[in-house]
Amino acid sequence: MDVVVIETPQLGDRSYLVHDGNVALVIDPQRDIDRVESAACEAGVRITHVAETHLHNDYATGGLVLAEKHGAEYLVNADDHVAFTRVPVTDGQVFRVGRLVVRVVATPGHTHTHLSYVVRDDTHDDGAEAVFSGGSLLYGSVGRTDLVSPDDTATLAHDQYSSVRRLVGSSHPEASLYPTHGFGSFCSSGPASHQEASTIGEQSKSNHALTDPDEDHFVSELLANITAYPAYYAHMSPLNAAGVGPAALAVPDSVNAEELTRRLDAGEWLVDLRHRVAFADSHLKGSVSFEYGKGDNFTSYLGWVIPWNQPLTLLGPRGEVEKAIRDLARIGIDSPDAAVGHQPGEWSPESPPASYPHGEWTALLKGRAPGDVVLDVRRPEEFGASHIKGALNIPVYELPGKITELPDAKIWVHCATGYRASVAASLLDRAGRDVVLINARFKDAAGAGIETVP
């Protein structure tokens, strides 16, 4: 048995190709299935089975398209209400993938119908197993339980406590653990894990879901630490239940300058992918900044801030536009338009560029005037831990609906690193507000002479 890990760091998730050298099972594939197909081709194996641990809340699956394309069996929980043909699987069911024996284990908690899969090579007697736990048992934590319904959160938290114990009890201690979430995904109930690998035995000794002997204490801790999650999540499970089609990943022809102007005048969303400083120095008036960079923040925050199912136009160099299209397809945002180029003059030569000032903490220290507003766009729990004295806190994902509540004054906006602040600054600029971007790390504020309070 060999397990190929397919990383999606932009969403903090992993997909898996499990094979015996001839045939393969794919677990929780992302929508851009070409990465899975490349892995199968490199391994020289044929995909015969595709399995979902659950109807995902944080991405649009590629499972249906992958299974149909390769004539593979598509394994989905029999209790999931879906609009497509699948092979329904249930707790305790065992099926074969070549030499591999795959056992289905019901692990409700992250969702009501969540499944895990325990896989072993039938030709070996060494007890080696691989456990694919989806959003159940993660490295150091478990999947969050509040994504289905507020009314179900506590019940699912109790289910999660029982499920991870059941999964551990039905697996070999030396079994390798392969979760789908937990690498930065907001589907995790805790911080991003820095572990690259783990086993069932290791987690039994260190994971709070398995070491806490008091179920009620575990549940209360889990519920107390629930934080906000991206708004686009609300659309993923229904989309996955309806059946997701193939992703269109090609870069479209560039939108011309006249059409860009029309879209800006109509209030459509034009997303500039360039570095936040380049945007602050020169951008199309009315566009917004979602710096692509490595892509680690791009998908989640764009899907969180921009209203769902709105016309979208990407602005930026071809390479970044291409990567952004792929990332957006993973959350069900299909076929955005684009204007390819490195600066506003290439997209709309006749449009005078807009700009706003930016600086580090020293700029705030020297330039802040009485009546100016310091706006912290981090999450409430970050603000509660420490913030600038007198700052207002509006998380970036709430800002579009609250701009009119801000005082009519110069607004100095910051976050933890500058990324969310750059999004917020562009939203404020789009709304015609007087804004300054603080492009600096919050942890450096006190050292620069800025007064902070717990």
C-alpha cells in the first residue's frame, strides 16, 4: 500500500491517492482533479474508487467528475441526500480496491453523516493500516462541529468525542493517520497543525479529544473556542449535494478598457491580485485588493468578503490570474473574467490611477491626528488578546456592511500582518473614505512605540 498526499495549502486541506501498485482509491479530491490524475499517472495506477468522508463545507468536491471520467465507483454515505448516482456506503461495510481492504467507520461529529475509512493491504500480516479521518480526528484536534446548524453544534460535539474514540478503538495503534482538514482549514476546531504526519497511537497520547476523560469538559471547551468561518461555507454542502461539474481553468480573453470602466461604474467587483503596496500606490478606482502572493489567504478571504454569486473580474499578471482561477474553482466560483497585465495602465490606459497612503507603525506614530480612527480588522479573539489603545474592531469580513457606521475621519487600518488590512483599506477606498494602510505586523507595534492593551 502506498499513500500519495495531494496538498491544497490555500484551503488547509489534503486529498489522498491510495494504491496497491495497480489500482487506486482517491479520498476527498479537490475540484481541480488534474492534480489527482497526474499523481495516478506518475504512480502508474488506475483510479477505480473515489470516496468522500463527508459533504464538504469548505470546498467544492471533484469526486463526482473524477469518478465519472474514470468509470470509478463513487462512494458516498447512504444517508447523505444527494442528487446524483453514487455507491451508497454504510458503517461497517468492507470493500476491496485490488489488494487493499477498505473498512467504513461512521464518525459523526463534523457532520451528522461523516465517515472515516480504515485501509490495509490484505497480503501483509504486519498490521499496517492507514486511517483516513476527513474532518473527524485531526492532528492535535478535531473538526469543528458548528457548520451544520447552531441547534446541532452541541450534539455534534458530543458525537465527535465518541467518534474519535470509536475510530481509535477500531484501528491499529501504529496505523498512519491521514486527515483531510487541520492544516490551516477553518474546518478545524483548533489552530493549524504544524505536524506533517502522525499515527493513531501518537494522537491517543496527545490529542485533547482523546486525553480528556471528561466528555462534558471537552464539549464545553470546544464550544467556547468556536470562531467565525468564511461566509462561502454556507454554499458548499448544498453545492456538493447537488453534484459539482468540471472546473473551467483556462484564462479568458482580457476584458477591454471600456468594459472595465462600465463594470466599475456599475459597482461590480474588480479584484486586483498584485502586491498590496503596488495596489495602494496605483489602482483602478473602485477595484479592491486581494493580493495573491502565495495564495494562502486569497481564497478564504475573497470568499468571505465578496458577496456570493456576484460578477467577478480578476486584474493582474497572467500567472497570478491563472492560479487565482484554479483557487476560486475550488470554492465554486466559476469562470471569472480577467484583464491580464502588470499595472492599471495596461488594463485601462485612459483611466487615471487612484492611490492611498501606506506605511509602517512609525507612520501612525508621527502622522495620527486628534479625531483619526485606528481600525483593527482582525478577528474578535485576536483583538481581545491585545490591541492598540483606543482602536475600533471590525473584522474584515464584516466591514462591507459596516463602513457607514465608521466616523467621518481619516482611518488608519491594520491587522496582524498587513494582508487583511490591505483588503479593508481597498474597501474603504472604494467607498470614498480617507484611509491609510498600516502595512506592518501587529506584534511589532509595541516595539515601535504604539501603546497596546490586553
